[in-house]
Amino acid sequence: MLNGATISAAILAGAIFVIDLTTPVGHGIAALYALPLLVGTFNEPPRFQLVAAAVVSALTLIGARFAPPGLTFGFVATNRGIALILIWAIAMVLARFRATWLDLRVRTKDLADVNFAIDHSAIVATTDTRGRITYVNDKFCEISRYTREELLGQDHRILNSSHHPKEFIQELWVTIANGRIWRGELRNRAKDGSLYWVDTTIVPFLDDRGKPYQYMALRYEITARKTSEERLREQEALARLGQMAAVVAHEVKNPIAGIRGALQVIASRMPAESRDKPIVGDIIARLDALNGIVHDLLVFARPRQLRSEAADLDRLIRNTLHLLQRDPTFANLHVAFPQTDAVAPVDAEQLQLVFTNVLMNAAQAMGGSGEIQVGIERRLQRFVISITDHGHGMPPDVREKVFEPFFTTKHRGTGLGLPIARRIVEAHGGTLEIENPEAGGTTVLISLPAK
């Protein structure tokens, strides 16, 4: 069945043939026979130009027999010969052009299909050489919680979670700036304060001189995998700790209580001026510290179920501060804490343990002197509580291990305070993270669902 392009080419060829037969200047019309070849360049079968060239060649030769009177045979033959050469040259060029165009269209479609597949499976972004974002796909916006307008023109520091040390980021930039592909895992912070991990490949696009002119980052979210890995490590530690805790509870905790009670009785019978009475008091204090360690072990090994109810976070933190101010560590500390309206469903008793641990760490980091800044900020459906000290900060190697059970830099301590705090916060559906501000010190960020 003939389609529209074939019919149009046939009508055009017929019209030119009629003009060739009737015009007195038919010898100049011969070159127009190449026009029908253009009609089916894109829509007709691959051999259309060759078949059409044969047809119009025949029409050209037939038209030569009706050349106007007075023209010599040599002139007509030359004129028609040139027309035939032009027709077949155009036919060959158009056939080659069509083949190239079809190949390009197939390749373009393949590229579009690949882009479609990547766009719907990966988090994609491109940046210029200064790190400014020039393109993000929908999955990037979805995971970062930022709109495309908020991201374009920014650099990736907008997603910085302060988890990775500066040396790590510098190595990344040195790698891609030298035209090499970088692969690694990054932890980013979304607009609402939530954290997520991405397996990242950054590919530099190079110019003729081998210098990058653009970077493309392909990311795949691995938050669930990282969480599972961490949970697995914790479960292994808990399995060992649970066995030890059962022994400790029976073999240590009960004897401690008995020894402490006996010492209190002995101390009460000593004269006030006795030189041994302070020694007994020191022994009791050491037993209390040991009992605290045993308590931490039991809390970490046997966490209880949450009993959540609506609680005023502002009041809860202020009550915690009021209790801590009795400790000599807080004697020379000032806590800056603006009044905030923040009510969330939490287990107040367990969350108070979190605030106690974090605030005590902040006070000890500052040597009991200076200012601690506390703030509560509403970010979409979450409350983010920040506790900032102005101590020496945490070196990268310490920050990487600070949530590992039994890791501690203190002379005395179990290394369970922050792991317990983090577990409680995560049981609430929140996160507990540590940042090192550029101004120095340490900031602990506690993110909790607002409802």
C-alpha cells in the first residue's frame, strides 16, 4: 500500500514531467527531477531514493525526446546527462544521509532509554568544576527533601552531615579534580534533619585537554543496609554483654549492696573525729561508682520497652539541668537555653537519661567551666535538639568510635553512656549525631519525631 509520501513524490514527478513536455524551456526543467527524491527521505523505505531515482531518470530521458526545436542533439544530451548525474548523486547522498539519520535516531533512543532507567533507579546530580549543582533528578529531590529550585546553584555542602572529616572530603575533590573516578559511601543530611547513606560514584567529564569541565554523581541509597550492619554489630555485642550482665547482676550487684550497707553502719558508729571515717566514706563513694557501672551494663544489655506519652521537651531538659547543677562539675558552667514550645510523644524517664549523659559529657569536655548552648528547633515533622560545648572537640578517630560499646577516652567510665543514649533515641524513631563545628567544640544533635 502506498503511503502519503510516495503519492506526493509521484504527483510531484508527474507535474515536473508535464512541465518538461509543455514548456518551451524544458531543457532547464530537467534538474527539477531531483526534487521528488527529497519527499520520502525520512518516512519511506530504505530503497525509496534508488527506486525514485530510476523512475525520474526514465522521465528525464523521455522528456529529452520532446526538447524544444532549434536545440542541437549534443546540447540536449549534455543537459540530460548532467541532470541524470545530479539525480543519482542526490539519491546516493540522501540514501547515506537517511542511513546515518536512522542510526542516530536509534542511538538517541537507546541513550534516552538508558537515561530513563538511570533516572528511575539512581539519585543523579551534575555539578560544575566549582561544585555548584547544575542538575538533579526527581529521586535526588525526593531523598534530600529539597526542591529542585532550592538545590540548583548550591553546592553539596547543603547536604553536609559533618560526619566525614575534612581530610575525607579533600581526598574526594583531589581525586575527581585530577580526572579520576571516585567511589565511596557518604552520609548526608536531608532538609528535615534526617540522615541517609548513599553509595556514590562521581565521574568527571573531561575536555580535549583532559581537564574536568563537569562532574556527574550517581548515588544509591544504602541507609537500610548501613542500619542493618550497625544493628548486627550491636546484636553481637549485646549477645556477649547479656551473658556478662547476668553474671554481674548476681555476682557483683548484690554483694556491693551488702558491703555498702555494712560500711554505712560502721561509719555511723565511728566518732565524728575519727581519722578512719573519711576513708570509709571514700570506699562507699567508690562502691557507688562501681554500682553505677553495673547499672549501665544492665541498662545497655536489657533495654526496656518505651512508655511514650506527650511530654514538654523544654521542661524535661530544664528539669535535667536542675538535677545536674547539684554536681560539682556544673559549678562554674552557664547553660544558654532559650524558652521553646516543644511537645512530643516520648518516654520522659528514658529521654532524661539521654540528656543527662550528653550534658555531663559537655560539662566534662569543658573542664566544668564555660557555656553550654542548648536549643530546640522544629524542622517539618521533627524536633532537633542541639547541645553544644566549647571544649577541644573530638578528633576524627574518636568520633568514628564514640558510639561503640566500651570505647571511652575518660580515665573512669564504661563507654556505655553515648551508646545507651543513641539506642534510646533510635527506639523513639529519632537519631543522635555528633558534629564538630568550625568554631570548635562539639555539637550533639538529637532528632525526635514531633508526633
